[in-house]
Amino acid sequence: MADAAPKGFEQTTVYVKAPARDSIGDQQGVAGLVEGILADVRARGDAAVREYSRKFDNADLDVFEVSMADREAAVAELDPQTRADTEFAIANVRRFAEAQLSTILPLEVEPLPGLHLGHRVIPIDRVGAYVPGGRFPLLSAPIMTIVPGKVAGCREVVACLPPNAHRAMIAGCHMSGADRIFRIGGAQAIAAMAFGTESVPQVNKIVGPGNAFVNEAKRQVFGPVGIDQLAGPSEIFVLADASGDPRLIATDLLAQAEHDVRTRVGLITTDRAVAEQTAAEVTRQLETLETAGIAGTSWADYGEIVLCADEPAMIAYSDHVAAEHLQVHTQDAHGLAAKLRNYGSLFIGENASVVYSDKTVGTNHTLPTMGAGRYTGGLWVGSYVKIATHQWLDDEAVLKVGPPATRQSASEGLDGHMKAAKVRVDRLHQAAATVA
């Protein structure tokens, strides 16, 4: 029996499976605790970080920074195939980041004679990369946050990862090019990078996903320190018509659902048979999935299947969700993809699995969640540079732009502005009169 339609889409959609919980609402309630952690680290530095590491991570560390010897040892401990696969992924991410950077060009134009405008592409000086530990050693995580920063030309990329993270994660940070690596996790890591401590340098921007506490800490420090985005629990939605393969769709949904019990997963389809068969496939595959304890909870709480009246309704609901990962399993996948506007990253056709992007193809897997795909894309090499404008004026340009700037300033009641604009025009007129 279908549930009520999604709010705002009552005329064109109906739930075949409705989510039991609200993924955004479930992120509330951590602000006060995070505020206290940030204030404490700002005031007491390393001492506060050490206390929170003991409290939250059961780690008692005298020295937070990972030595170069320990970094190299962690790389040496990697299984040879794991190391080769990591190097393969790093190379692909680097190549794509380099290609992206080549599209971000300096600019010099002369829109009026003597008026010179332009911009420079300036790497951010020091970036902090938060690398989540998670339940598994996610070797792809440091690649996505560190490699683009090094490609962009950042002078220093500082990585923080939970003290109990798998040693392979240290290897991943080192291989990706991190200049410094610290064993600090959670909100205290964000505070240490945002404010600086005796051990951790203050950074200019913080990138990378994390749990609700990390996300909230990034939100609270934003301003003096930049952030990439507020990345909540992971999301995947699949768009499918009657050509969709329920077995493949269910496999991809569960692959993402195993990340976390709060992962949001969904199918948006125009075909009832695909909807019902996918639901049955999810149930069947959970019986043999080793991570069913996580994926099953995610599916039960946040999984949804939405049946749409037609393709326009499917597009409208997808653009409303603005899913972090959006897969297109339709007969004309490229045609439908061209009509979509809101998503983190788009996976066109059945061969384009989120798993490939998560790990090795080269696009970044740090993407907007919770509807942020309506206004921003994901992490990319452009996140690590500033586009800073400049201008200079020849005398002839001053005579063109000065008078309207003078009049506009006067009409706004800004006497200082008016005088600053007018004095240069008057000086040029006086010089011309003297010559004459």
C-alpha cells in the first residue's frame, strides 16, 4: 500500500516507501556542545584538545603530529595491491584536478579605453583537510581533500584525522601530499585548525566531510576561516523508467547505505513495477550483505521510493531533493541528464556507479548534501584558489568614469566618496588648462 505523497508533490507523486525519519531534523541538537568545545580549544589550545581526545576518542597523546618516520612506515605497511590501487586513484584525481585548473584563467580586459580590469588566480595559502576515520579505512577520503589542494598550489595542506583511525589512513594522507598530519578528530580538530594551537597551525580554509559534530563546528567557525560546505550524511538517489534494472538499482542503493545508519537513499521512478521490484530486491540483498546492520537501518529509517506520474514530475522531484549522488538509469540517460539542474554529482547510465567516483575515476566525492546541490557544486580544485580582481586607470579612463562616480556619490549623500572621485578629474582638468 502506498503512503501519502511527498509534501508539495501531492498531484504528481506517491510514496511506494516513505522514509521513517527526517535526515535534516536528525542533525539538530549538537550546536551547544560544539560551541563549548570551540571556545575551550580557542582559550586553552593543546590542553583542551588533549582532554577532548581522551573524552571522545579514548586517546591519550602527548604529541599530535605524525612524524615523517611514522608516515613513511605507514606507507611501507600497506599491502602492495592496496598501495598500487591508492596510487592509481591519486593519479586520476590529480589529472582531473589539473584539467579543471587549466580552465581557471587569469583575466585582463580593457572595456573602455584606458580602463584596465582583471583578476588573478591565487592559491589559498594554508588549507586544513579534515579526514574522517569512519568504521572502515576510507583511503579515498584523504585523496579527495588533499590532492586538489596540492594541484592548486596551496603552500601548505594540513590534515587532521581521528587518533584511532586506521594506520592506512595516515599512509593515504602522506601519499596524497599532506604537508603535516595530526591525530586529532571531531569538533576539536576543526577548532584547532580554525584558531591554531601550540601544535596545530591556523589555516585559512577547512575542507572535508565529517559527522554531525564536525559539520556543526565548521558552520560555527565560518567567517574568519573559510569552509568548503556543510556536508551531512551521505545521499544517493536513482532516477529510473521502465528500463531500470531493480537488482542493479538495489545494489547501488545498499552500497551507499552501508556508509552510515543515517545515509539517505532513494529511487525516483515512473514505473510501478520497477518501484516494487526494487523494494523487494533491497529486502532480498540485505539477507546476504555483510554490512546489513548499517545498510538495513539506513534503508528502514531514511530509504524512500517515489512513484512519479511522468518524466517532468520525476525531474521536478529530483531537483527538489538535489541529491548528493544522482544516478540516471533510463532509456535515454544522456537526454534526461541534460534536463537535470540540482545535484552534487551526476552518474549517467547504468555503468556509472557512485562507487567508481567514490574511489578511483577522478571526480571528487566530497559533495553537497541536505539540498545544498540547489546552490553549490562539490569540492574541486577551484575550492582551493581565490579569484581576486584588480584595476588600473589611464588618465582618459578617469575622465570617463570619474564624473558619473562623482554624481552617484553625491546622490547617495557620500561626501567623502564624491570628493575622492572628483579630485582626480579636477586635477586632470587643471593640468590640461596649464598646458594650454
